Amino acid sequence: MYLFEEMKLHDYEQVVFCQDKASGLKAIIAIHDTTLGPALGGCRMWPYETEEEALRDVLRLSKGMTYKNAAAGLNIGGGKSVIIGNPKTDKSEALFRAMGRYVESLNGRYIIAEDVGTTEQDMNNMYLETDFVTGSTARAGSSGNPSPKTALGVYYSMKRTAKEVFGTDSLEGRVVSVQGVGNVAYELCRLIREEGGELIVTDINEEAVQRVVDNLGATSVGIDEIYGVEADIFSPCALGAILNDDTIPQLKVKAICGSSNNQLAEGKKHAKMLEEKGILYAPDFIANSGGVIAVADELTGYDEERTITQVKTVYNQMGQIFDIAKEQNITTVEAADHLAESRINQMLNVRRTFLQTEKSSICKR
């Protein structure tokens, strides 16, 4: 990868490579855009096969956070971080405290949170070294684990998607196929089942699958079978790029709405393929914004009731995306991008006016 060419192409502001020999930390922080405020995004820990794979992932994810935060109406920019390592075997207090010190060195330009492979306890350890961390349990006012709020946002997005396709937002009797049943997806499955929906699930983790089968009455299928099952809604809740040239032709659903990031392998191309196949796609960065809405609320003093109310507004936001797509005859992905980019551009214009502050470096003579 030619890093500076990639940064210039997608207008990334900053990429920070972090190494600590004592703890074994190898991490990358990517700050995509801070027009709306400090960059906020989770820290993913994953055993990437190559360093370039980790770099590509953090770049893609950080840009996604810019769009997610902007479209959600939050006054924060987009960033992300990844730690190269196995979350089951490579964690230590020292590793996360070292990561916290790197976050602290950015002096508030990046605010870290949980993501795949990290937990509240990991945030607690980083909080020992920096205040620029959310989702911890170490201090009063923390939102804690964002997974339930992410699931709640996906649930309301799914209801609005169902209304668009079936004429009612009720999930009672609807068959939902779910790929990946981790923390977010389990809570989503619980909400769907509570409303009377039927579940077909898969995951590489057999214990996670059995939990949903035993507790929620789900039907399980093989990893590769999930794409071809007949269902009303497909919910990708694992890793990204699973909607591609090979999988889209297999789908037998009317809509897609899930929690995973970057579900489309190639955004515009595969969004168009889904549209041509008659499948309504709920853009992932709108559907899964509940978690970041929760952790962003910490920045002004966390309030549970206020957060839940705001997460539920994802329902109306998804409806707005569908309306824009129909009015402008564009895909839902293009409509979501348009919504986010419009807000960023508006704020760029608003902030052109210079404001004198105590931190201004202009000399007074």
C-alpha cells in the first residue's frame, strides 16, 4: 500500500503507528475526519495475518465512523484503532495501559471505545492512563458495554426496513437469518424473538450458536448455508465484506439489516446488485449507530433514558434514507453517504468564520 496516496485519496487526517516492546503492543490509530469534533471510534483487537491487512481495516473502519457519526447527528468525527493480536491469548493490563498512553498523547483528537475483541475491562485499563476513553466501568457516568445499544439500534432499523418492504414494522412471524451471534447479535435475536420473529442462525463459534438455539429457539445452519436460506430479512452481524459477487446471487430474502461494519465488499457495485435483485439494503453505518450514540453521550454526562430515546430515532433516520433513495433514484448506500457528507460540508462552511479563543496563538501588540 502507498499510504500517503491512500490518505490523500480518502482525505485521512492522521495515522499513528504504536509499538511497545515491553507489553508486546502493536497497534494503529487512524483519524479520518475531525470536522464535527474529536474522532471517536472503537478499538478492535484481531489476529490479522499481515500488518497491511490491519492497516487496511483500520483505514476503512475509521472512514466508516466519520459517516456513521455525521449521519447520526453527533458532534464528533471519525476514527478507529486496531491492536494486532489474539484477544483470547494476548491481552494484559500492560498492553492496554500502553495503548492508553498512546491515546493520551493525541490530547483528545481521538477518543477510544470498545469494539470487536475488546471489553469494558480493557477500557478500564486504558482509563488508568487517559481520560479519552468511553465504555469503561471504572468511573461514574460511563455507558458501559455498548453492545445492547448497538443491538437496539439495529432492531429499530430492522423494524423500519420491514415497514418499507412489507407495509408493517412488526417482526411477528418474520423469518430473520442472522450471520454471527456474538454479544450484539444475541441481544438483537432476543428482541426479535420477543416480538414473535423466527430465527435462523450461524457462527464459527458453536457454543454461541447453541446458546441461541437453546435460549431462543433458533434453527442453526452451516456457515456457508446462511446465504441460501429462505428468509424475510438477512442480518449480517459478523465481519465485513460478506455481500459480494459470490454471495449476493445466493440470497433469498427481501431485505438486509445487520450490525456488522462494511458489509458490502464494493459499496456502489454491490448496492446496485442488491437493488437489481429486489433486496432492500439498510446501510450498515446507519443501522449499527446505537453503540456510538451511547458512548458519545458520555462526553456530556451519560444519561440512560436520553440515550435510549436517541437510539430509537434511528428508526426515523432509516426512513429518511429510504425516502432520499426513492426521491433521487439512487441506492440506499448513496443516500446514506449523501446525508452524512451534506452535514460535514455544512459544518465546514459554518466553521470558516474565525473565533478568537484563549488558545489562539496570535500575538497581541
